[in-house]
Amino acid sequence: MASEIDVVPAIPTRKDEAIGRLQQMVSQGLGWARKYSLFQYPFVTACCGMEYMTLAAARYDLDRFGAALPRFSPRQADLLMVVGTVNCKQAPVLRRVWEQIAEPKWVVAFGVCASSGGFYDNYATVQGIDQIIPVDVYVPGCPPRPEQVLDGIMLLQKKIQGQTHRLVEPAPAPAIVAPGTR
Ligand code: SF4
């Protein structure tokens, strides 16, 4: 049986409210900065790579969204773009790259192969990268049109803005690794 003290509602003081509001403003500011300064790590394995290159060219100009500059070190990136088919031999490598990206980080599955294995329904192909790493946005298409990818980037930016951001991120919980992925 719950004691009387358990059901007394917590009454926030004015100081609590002020701190909460300040944290909210910091979170919104960091969210705004982060969504317009995405540094992507392209994990490109297959034919979707052609569409990926188109994105950065003049016609689609991904730079308008603050996400054009690819970084080829996971330690300098915060957006993992998985572009193309991922086979079972590549799975541990993809997992390792994801682990090396510092928090906060996001993942986009570019095309149906990365999202679900696509039409490679066989023993050698990973049936969606979400079996290995968490995914924030799935972009459909084989290959996806650049407009679809831009739509996915905008969706991700909206998601980032809605998340809670802190000046110092807490240490992540230890990852649960599926057997055979290391
Ligand atoms: S989704 Fe289509 S274009 Fe992209 S890697 Fe798979 S087969 Fe190639």
C-alpha cells in the first residue's frame, strides 16, 4: 500500500522553473546549430553511390542544408549515410564505424538495399542495416531520387530539432551486440 508521502505531487519552485526554461533554450539552440551543421560519413558500397554523388553537385546542392561536407573519418562525423547494399562480411565494419562516431549521432539508410536488403533476399546480404545499428531515417527507392534524399535530410533535421540536447552528453549505455556481428 502506497504511503501518503508517495501521492503528494512535487511542486516545482521558481528556481526549478527558471533552470528548466534555461535548459530548454540551450537545447533549442544546440538543436538548431546541429541540424544545420551535419558532417556526414558516407559508407558507400554499391550503385546508390552515383545518386549520392549527384546530391553534392550543383543541381541539388546539398550544401544549402548544411550537410554537404563529407568526412572520411568517423571521429569527425555525426551523420552516418549508409549508401547501398551491405553484405554480411561488411556488417562488423559498419558496426565498428558507427561505434567510432561520437554522440550525438544519426543514421540515414540510403535506398532500399540499406533499408531492407532490397531485392537481394539471400543469405549473404544484411536484410536492413537496422539489424546492426539504429536508423533515424529510411530513404526508399532503387536508387532514390536526389529529391527523396533531400526530403530525408529535412526529415532528419526536424527530428534533430525536436530532440533534447545538452551541453555535456551523458555517457551512452553499453551496446548490446548481436552474436556474430563483431
Ligand atoms: S537500392 Fe538499387 S541502386 Fe541502390 S544499391 Fe541497391 S540495387 Fe543499387
